[in-house]
Amino acid sequence: MQYCKIILLLFFVSFMSCKKKENLGTENILVRDNANSHTQNNIDSSNVFKKKFSYQFKFSDTNSHQIVGINIVDSKTIEFHLITETLPCDTEYYGIAVNKNWNLDGEIDEDDEGGYFVNEYFKEAEEYTIAIRLAEDLSKVQIKYIQNNGLETDCLPITQKIMYRLNN
């Protein structure tokens, strides 16, 4: 009888761990209205953010700031957290992104210094798709965003701008 209880307990624990892995693919987005109070960005001051992610990349100009933290899980998966501060609101996207073309030829992006190889990771949700184009040398990243449901919003991440790696 004890043997059956142990088997049942192991089965239950393994089922719960599988359930947690399924939740990683859920849609993760936070939007904060910032129309009346756009304050100085605080995305650099988060020590928790810097400790949680192995790589951080940043873009900043006069009216907008964006940072993304990335952990490389394996050759075809990354964990990310993207924070964007713009008027009229701030957004956060986070979760697991997958490189669907990890075993094919790499893609090339260009900047002022020339071309560089990138790996493209996708986070697909019902409302949106985010593509994270990470340079193979881990020095820079670009974000692409596609609104899937056709609804327009002003609360989007900054796209098509090169974000450079912060020193850890």
C-alpha cells in the first residue's frame, strides 16, 4: 500500500511541474496609463531587473525609454522582459520567446558599422507577436511588433531601433 501512495505522489508532483511549464506560454502584458504623469524613467534603477537577467539592452531618446532583459534558456529559447516608457502609457511584455529557425541559416541586420548576424525569437499571443532580433555576439537587439487582432493602440514597444547592451 505504501508503494502505491509513493507512486501516486510522484505522479502528482510530475503533473504539477508540467502544469507550470504550460503556463510559461500565456500572454503576459502590462499597460499603465501615463498620460498625466510621465516621470523620469526608473528602468535603470531596478537592481532586481539587473540581477534577474544575464543581458540587458537599452534604447533611449528625449521622450521615450526602452529596456529589455534576456536570459538564454537554450539554443532556441530565451526568457525576456521588455519595458517601454512612452507617452501616453508604459508597457511591459514578458515571457518565453522561441527561435523557430534555429537550425537554418542566420539572418543579417545592418547598422552604421555594417552587417551582423542575428537570431530571431518570437513570442506569439492572441493579440500580438513580438520578434526579438538578438545579435549573435549579444551586443545589440531590435524589437519588432505585430498587432494580430487589428485593434489599434498607442501603447506599443519601440520598434526598428537598435538597443545596445548595457555593461553589467
